Amino acid sequence: MNNTNMLSLESILVQQPGNIASDMDGEKVMLNVKNGKYYNLGEVGGEIWTALASPGPVSFVVDTIKENFEVPAELAQKDVLSFLQHLLDEDLIEFVDQP
């Protein structure tokens, strides 16, 4: 089964190398060295980015956001999946092959 284009709670994702991120006034900003684009990930996006510093399942990221920002599980899941899809579209994160 090829799941490279299907994002789910079981997907394992990790940051792509070649991005420089730093904190500015409580928000995470990032420069993608490959495409020269700057991104303002915001506070929540910064937490999501940090959670993907090492490979992990999307469900872990959702739980992290749910707990850190005290939002309902459905909202955390919807927002995290949407944000991760955007990061995938921009080639900032990648799928990790599962055994």
C-alpha cells in the first residue's frame, strides 16, 4: 500500500532538512533554504513544527496541540491535518516509510 499522498493519524512525518527556524515574539518563523521562502508558522504552527523535529505519528502531534492549547480533540485533529497538508504541499515535511 502506497500512502505517500494520504495523510492520516497513523502517518509518520518528519521535518525536511534545510530549514532554519527561530522564535520571534512567541511565534515560530522559518526560512526554507531550498526555495528561499520565509514562513510565519505562528504559535500553534510552531508547536506542530517542533513536534516533528523527530519522526512521529500525526496522532502524537494532534495530542500535543490538544493538550498544550486545551482545544477539543475534533478541532485539534482538523486544524493539525490542515496545517500538515500545507507543510507537505510546501515540501517542508515528509513522510517516513513505515516498516
